[in-house]
Amino acid sequence: MGLTKSMPNLFFKSKLIKQLALFLLSSFLLFIGFEIVGTEKVWASLTQFPFWVIAGTLIAFALNLVVVGFRFQQLLKVSGVDLPNSVAFKANLHGNFASLFLISLFGQVVGRQMFLKRYINSPVLFSSVAAMERIILFLISGLFCLFGALWVINTKDIISFFGQFSLAKIFIVFIISIAASLRFRQSNFERKLYLSMCTKHNLSYFLKFTSLTLLSQAFVLGAFTIGIKALNPDILFWDILAAAAITSFIASLPISINGWGSRELAAILAFGYIGVPESFAFAVSILVGLCSTAVVLIAWPFAFHRNEVKLKPFSLSKKTISRLSIEKVMTWFLGTLTAVFIFFQFKVPALAGNYLNVNMSDTFVILILTSFVFYLFHERQLPRWEVPNFNLSLLIFSALLLFSLLNGFQKIGITEWALFNRFLGWIVLLGYLSVGALTVNFLGKVGLLRIIYTLILTSATIIIFELVTRSTGHVDLVNTPLNFEGFSGNRNAFAFQLLVCSVLIITYTPSNKTARVNFFGKYFGVAVVHGIILAGIYLSASKAGIVTAAILLLGSSFFKAFNRMMILRSIIFGCLIWILFTWALPWIYNFSNLYPNDEIQKQIQIQSAFSNSISLEEHFLTIKLGLELWLNSIWIGSGLGVFLEKSPELAGKSILIHSTPVWILAEFGILGAVILSSILGWVFFNVSKSFHAKTRSRALILLIVIFLLFSLTHEIFYQRIFWLALGICLALPLKNTSKQAFSKEFN
């Protein structure tokens, strides 16, 4: 009982730490901006704004506030909650006010929920509405950003920047993956969902939301435009609009407090392309931030003025669509989108020559984490897992990570990599764990299997797409990586993603004990898909991936709980696919001279080359240096981020330790190694007891095995797909969740 009562305090403290870190990030980015431009120049530029510019900017954001409030009311109406405009507007004001102090996405949900809880208390509903808003805003502002970049940036620069995203390829793979997943074993709930999406009523609402978002974006871009025109009237209108679109998009990303810091640095970069001085661009971004804040602060007191007709709390089960149905729909959407976009990640240049790994599914995961935290707060429960005391294990490791961060701070100070990539990155990983937890509470077997199917079919689609484009010459020589790595940006990361999908196929394909054993028997299609994934692992030329896959296939073949015939078929299909695309098709092309582009054929190979001796030497050098660093501080380690910071003097360049166990020893010491190994051992011990009885237990054991094997020679602790799969297999429904949702069929 005491633990349940203390939950709000635990949530408050964890969120407080996260918001403090984001506040420090925003402050740091602003500091960098002032350092680049100069405080005196910024102040001089700010004093040049005439009164009409300030008034115009305030009016633009006031109108934007009205439009966004109306859009929120319409989104609630579609979700079955028909609130008066005044109530919806006040709730949106509370959300905007909370966003001034919190990460924008989280603040919107918190503020709206706190105001509307007297009418309707559904945290997942408000997170779902925020998700719909964010998706539409992301699509529209992203398109504006793309068009703006194409307008103002040199063609070569824009190709180089967006080349790593391969937007056209991502769109094609996304459509094919979603279509393939949705065609595979639809449930009644999903069939009803697909039919409802295609109605004229829902399509008209989508057009309405899009139009309102376009209008709100126009007001934001207009604020930037009048500010730049006032300081530099010679700049062309379309140039300003294009640069403003880039700045607005980056400011909307959930990486700082209400866009502060990221907006200013983006303005310096974007407006610099069109010839605006750094001080002018920085000053305009500051003005935009101040005016948007001022509008919210001025309007916020009106949110407490209650003169509307008193409303009774909404009974969602009678007056509106079922709350569970709304939450089911949005949980299904967010979980499915996460499963597709988790394969798409890229590196964003950061400060001090470093980079941040950004995954396209992170936005959806933040929404899911926010929703899950409020759902737990509302239900006064902690997450439930297959392993006892797993919440305590997560808390202990979080404390260890914080201790290591402080340990590194007292030696080298806070580094960007340690704070953002590792410490805040751990919060993102908890979000991936929560995907499975939220899904099992609202969708049970249907939702979890949909995520598994989507992961598997998306990975197979990416492999087929890469094989077809590379074998037919439809690739871009400049931006296509030499290695077969999909959209992961690293072939070892891609191989590990495929290994996780292989584990899910092996464990969730029922054993064929009763069916007649023949090659073209049951689960033939599953074997083909698995064969494609195995071929992808070998094509990546990841030695760790290939060795781990071999051990996985060989080991699982010894247990009757797995479908041995399916495993045998998949190995044969994988070999046939590899022979077809690496030997047969090239031979046919060379013999018939049909290959469309000889230059591409020479440079882009389907089979990746295996690592050379230089790469291996560098690889093992990091392990050697990591062990040496550990010997300097055996018990508590050197601290988070110390190796990367010292690597230029140790190895001649910035480099990471290519081994998770060695990284743990070097930066966490024996203390960290004992804690992490104890957690893994505790999980392994508990799930091994039900190895033959539960599918989830078998999946968890295989996941731990491939993680331990692969991590010996690569640092994969922060691979998102591992934590997503872990959450899927570990999550149990909360105590008040209907048992029908989590049937014994999915054990």
C-alpha cells in the first residue's frame, strides 16, 4: 500500500529530473547561440524592432492560439468527447502554459489532463489526441521544411543532408510494410478499424484538421517573416518563408523546453543561407519565443474564469464512443507505427563534433511513455512484468546510471554524449519498454501479435527492397551506403535488428508436433520470410551477426518447443535467396549485358565486404583501451562518457568501446558489472522456469542469449529494438485489466 501511495512522488521525481535535463539542454543551446553571435549584437538587434513588429508578432501568436484551441476541440469531438469551445480553449491554454516549463509534447498532455479531469479522466485519450496533433503537424511542418530546404539550400547540400534519410525509399518501404502487416492475420477489431478509417466522415475530418494545422503554421511563419523584414527588408519574401519553415520544424521537435535553444541555433543556420546576419536571425528567434510565451501568459488567467454552463462529467460508455475503444485505436496506431519506424535511424550532427542517434519511432515512443505514465498514475499502480521485482531492477540501474554520470562529471564535467546519448537515452529506452506494457493493457494478444508481425514483415520488406534496388541499379551512388545495412546507418546494428526478428519468428511459430512433416507443409510462408531475414544477416557481413545467428539456429534446433522443420526450411530459403542475388542475377546481367548502369554495378555490391584487418585492429584496440581504463578505477569505473572524452588522446580520434561488457567495466566498474549481471541473471532464472510452458519465456531467453553473444564485440546496450522486444515479452496487464484481453493463447 505504501508503494502505491508513493507512486506520484516517484513519477514526479523522475519527470523532474528529465525536465531539469531538458532545461539544462535549452540553456546550453542558448548559451552556444549567444557565444556564436555575441550578446551585444543580439541586444542591439532586439532594440531595432519597431512597435508594429512586436504587435504583429503578438497578434499572430494570439490567432495561432485560437486556431489550435479550435483544432483541439474538433479532435476531441471525433474521439467522442463533445466539449463546448470555451472549455476546450481553456484546456488548451493550460496545456500551452505547462509547455512553457516542460517539453512541449509532455506539457500539452499534462496541462489539458489536469484541467479536464473533472469532465473526463482518461490520460490515454489526451495522449492520443496529442499524438494525432503531432502526427499531422509533423507531416505538414516536415513538408514545409523539405520545400524550404530545397528552396534556400544549395542542391548538393540538401542532397547530402536528406540523402541519409532516403525519404522516397522510406515512404515506399513504409507503405509496403504496413500493407503486408495489415494483410496478415487480421483480427475482428482490426477489420472494423480499417473499415471505419475509409469513411467519408473521417476523411472530411482529416481534411479539416489538416486545414487548421496549415492555418496555425501560417501564423507562426508570418511571425518570423515580419521580424526578418523589419531588420533586413532587402531579403526576398519567399526566401524568408522558406528559412522560417526550416526553423519552425526544428523548434517543434521534442528536444528542448518549448523550442528554446534549438529554435535559435536553427534560425542562425537557416536564415544564414539566405544572407541574414547571425545577430538578426538570433534576435528574431528570441522575439518569436518571447511573444509566443507572452501570449500564453496573458491569456492564461482567462482559463480560470468560469462563466460557462456547468457540465456533468462525461459518461463515455453512454454518451460517446467507448473510452476503451478510443484508447485501443490510438494504442494500436502508435504501437504499429513504432514497429515500422524503429528500423529507420540516422545521425544528427551535434556539438563538439559529436552526433546524436535519432530514430524515427522516438516521437511515437515519447507519446506512449507519456500516456503510460499518466495511465499508471490514474490507476495508482506500477507496471506489471513477467519477472518479479523488475520495476526495482529498472530503478536500481537508473540510479547506477545517475551515479556514473556524476562520477564522470567530477572528473571531466558533463559531456553531451554522456548526458543526452546515454542518460536521457535511457529514458527513451524505458519508453520502448512501455510500448509492450501499454499495448498489453488495451489490446492484449491482438496488439502484441500485431507489433511482432509488423517488426518481422518490415525487416523482410527492407531486405527485399535493398536487394531489388541494388540488383537493378536503381540506387544513388552518392548516398547509398556500400554496406548492406538497410536504414539503420550501421550494418552491425542492422544485423542485430534482424536477429531480434529471427528470435520472434522462431519462438512465435508453433511447434509442428502433430502435423505431417514435409517441406511444403505448414508454415511454409513463415519459413520464406525467415529465410529472407537470414539472408539479410549474411549480406550485412556482420561477423558478430552471422556467428550469433548460427548459434541461435543450431541451439534452437535442439529443443522440441521450436519448429525444427520451419528452421530447416528457412536456412535453405536463405541460401537460395543469397545465391540468386549474389551469383545468379549478376551472372545473367554480365552474360546478357542487361545491367542498366555499369558504374553502379562496379561500386554498389549486394554482398557487403567483411571487415579488413585495419577495422579489426581498431575494434580490438578500443576493447584493450577500455580494459586499461577500467584498471584505473576497478570498483566504480571511470564515469559515464570518460572513455569517449579521452579517446582522442588514447586512440587518436573520438571512438566508442566496441563491447558492452567492457564498456560497463570501464565506466561503471565492478559495481555496475555486478548490478547488470545480477539483473540479467534474475530475469533469466525466473523465465527459465517456464521455458517449456510459455512462449514469452522462450523468447526472453533467446533475446538474452543473442544480446550477450553480440555484445561481446559490439556495444548494443542502446539498441531500441531489443528493449521493444523485451517489453513485448515481459509485460503483463494491470490488475484491473480485462482477462479477455490477455488470453492464455498468448503466453
